Amino acid sequence: MAVACMHQLRRHEPCNAVRGAYTVRIHNAKGFALIDILFVCGLIGLLSMIAMPRLMMARQAAGSASAIGSMRTINSAQLTFALTCGGGFYAPRLTVLGTPPPASDAPYISPTLGRDDTIIQSGYTIHMEATAYPGAPPSCNGLGAGEGGQGFKAAADPIEVTNSRFFALNANGQIWEDTTSIYAAIPEVGESPQGHTLR
């Protein structure tokens, strides 16, 4: 009986061996212990703490690249508008650039940028303005007389407080960058008093 019971114990099978007044019973232990789960959760948390800053930096870099692309798009659209539709004057709002001329269904700027006067895209707020010039003629896409501008300025300001890359553009066609917002300071024509130009 004892030999048969020892053989069962080695195979992890339940065994009852009565010897005197006690009974030995062994059961199978399956599954994870609480300490195993805590260890795995702690390891995942540690890896997340290491990876998160790099993920945030990569996301901000992608957002900055998108903002620079938007500034270039606005500059190109403003030049096309002024030469072909605005009589040499610039559009005062993004929605004006988003309005196609009567003979075409293609606007001067992509629908993602021209759907509103202030756009939130890729973690940046994008906006543009031009001071109305009384002598500006009406544009071919419905902008009234005296609404076009002799210059313009546009900016892309980050939404996240941890992102310190601010961009701006004016009629000179140069994109400026600084660690604080340039929009209030940059003139519609001429050099910006703050920041540096992107090459």
C-alpha cells in the first residue's frame, strides 16, 4: 500500500494512505500565483514608463512636421490666390482659400485646412489672417471688395504644453520657429521680431 501510494505521489495524483490515525491527500496546483501576476504588472508598468517619453517625442515630431507642411501649403495657396483670383491681394481667412473659383471645383487649399478659419490638426491650432485693404478688388471666388489684404500671417501653435515648437509664416514666404507663440508678434509683411527661420 505504501509503495503504491508513493508511486501515485510521484505522479501528482490524489492518494489516501491510512497509517495509524492520519490521512495524506495531495492535489494538483494549477494556474498563476498572485505574486506572478504582480510581477508581470510591475514589469509592464516599468516598460511603459521607459517607452512613453519616447512615444510622446515621436508624436510631437510628427505633429511638428505636419504643422510645417501646413505652413508651406498656406503659403503656396496664398500666392496662387493672389495671382489668379485676388487681383494681387491675399485671402484674409482659411475658408476663403477653401472656396473654389466659379469655373473649378478645386479650392486653393485642401479641404482639411479650408473647412474653417481655425483648424486643429495633428496637435496644432492653425489660423491665418490678413488686414483688409480698402482698395482691394473683389475676388473671383466671392470675397468682397476691400476685404483682401496686402499681406497675411499664419501660425501653427501646439496644443500640448510639453510641445515647445511654434511656427509662423507671413507674406515674405519664410517659416519662423520659436519656443513661444510668434503669431501676435509677426507682421504680415517683413521680418519677424522673434524666432528664427527654418532652412
